[in-house]
Amino acid sequence: MICYNGPINLKHLSLMKKTNLVDYHMHTPLCGHAAGQPEEYVRQAIALGLPEMGFSDHAPLIAHQRDNISMTKEELPLYHDMIRSVQERFKGRMDVKLGIEADFDPGFEDQTREMLAAFPYDYVIGSVHFIDQWGFDNPDEIQGWYHADVTEVYKAYYALLRQSASSGLFDIMGHVDLVKKFGHLPSADIQDEIVETARVFKESGVVIEINTAGLRKPVKEIYPSLPALKIYSQAGVPITFGSDAHQPSEVGMDFLQAAAWAREAGYSEYVVFRQRRIEKLVPLRKDGDHE
């Protein structure tokens, strides 16, 4: 018997199965701010009819370890064992990929590369959560916004995104306008920043994720915004999908909207990974398509 967490009705399940999306962004309790065991996440994905899924918990921070932000270096082998265990347990029922989400720390590229090369991941999500060690998306550090020049924060954020993509460390760039999380918006037009970021992403060969967690945050919007996603589409930057689930009930959450978002931006396919390479391109189903 398949069990799942959260209020999902049969109509929603039927619609979800028509989206044929993978969910590559979910966490474990090792990061210190997620709940539920990997098995529960896998069962939720099976109940939703996802074709495959992947874990990508927060890798140890290289430059500045902080409590309840990421796993520690000592916990990294435990993370690998946890995910390999569910891979074996659900073999034949769900293709579970093993990924990781790693922060970009300028000046610590070699240490990050060494950490990521030590294990055969299926993909690595690169994220920017810090600007000069300020955790701009951390509710505990929200006071940093009170006197910030929001436009300059955005410019610094996009510069770090470009630098992280150019580093060659990452396969997928995570939640690529996370800086909007609390609803702070720039006073000036930053479209040129996004256009340049899209150019660098394409040149660097990275993929971006459509991340639905923004709908659960104060900004109430998918990452990235639709206008930004259109820019990435026009630049030829591939996509994949992630819920950024921190509890089992969030697996695949709002993927119907994510699929519509992708199609409206001009995408007709997305990518899946294996062993840090694009394994295949998957056509996005159109409204009304059936298996």
C-alpha cells in the first residue's frame, strides 16, 4: 500500500501524472531545517506518479559552517548511505537520483571541487545563499535588509550567480532569483543583469531549475519569475524541476503551475541527469496529453 503525506485529492493526482515532471530538489533532516525521513519523500513521489526524483540536501559549508543550515562534513557519508538505502529499497518502483546542493563560496572553489569530486553524484545544484557571508534568505538574518540598497543587493547576487556558473562546479543552478524571497524588489530595472546571467549560464553549460518553493515564501512566486524564465528560454538555457521540499508533503508541490510556467516561457522539454551528465531530454506534456 502506498502512503503519502498531505491533502492530495484524486483529481490532483490524475493531473500530476499528466505533467511527467521529475523533482530533483529535496532535503533530509541532516541539514537541520527539514523534517521526515527519505523513505517518506520517496513514497510521496510514488503516490504523485513522478517518473523519478532526486535528493539534494545541503552540502557542508566550506567557508563558514553554521548550525541548522547544512549537514556537517562528518555527516556527509551518512547522507550518502541514507539515499543509497532508499535507492535499493525502492528499486523498480522509483528511480531515486543522488544529488547534492552546494553553496558557492568565492575563494573556496578548490575545496568545494574536492568535496564534490569525492562521491559519484548524479547532479550537483549550485546555490547562492550568502553575499559577503550575509545569509540574505535566512529569516534569522532578515535585519540585513533593513538598511540595504536592494538594487545593489540584486546586482551582487546576479554577479555571484554568474561567477558560480563559470566555476564549472555545478550542473544545475538553484532557485536563480532567490534574492526576492522576502519580497524585496529593486527600484531600478535589472533586466540587463538577467540577460547577462542567461548568457553566462548558456556559455557555461549549466541547467536552471524551476523551483516552486517561492510560492511557499513571502514573495509567493516561483523561482525564477516568468519574465526571467523567458529570458533564459530565449538564451537556450535548459531547465529541470524542483520543489525544494523540506518535508514529505512538499514533494512535487505546485508542479502543475511549474509545468504551465515552463510552457508559457517557451520550453517544450526538460533534462534529467545521471552521473553528472544530461541523461536525456524529456518532452513537456501539453494540457490534455495522456500517457
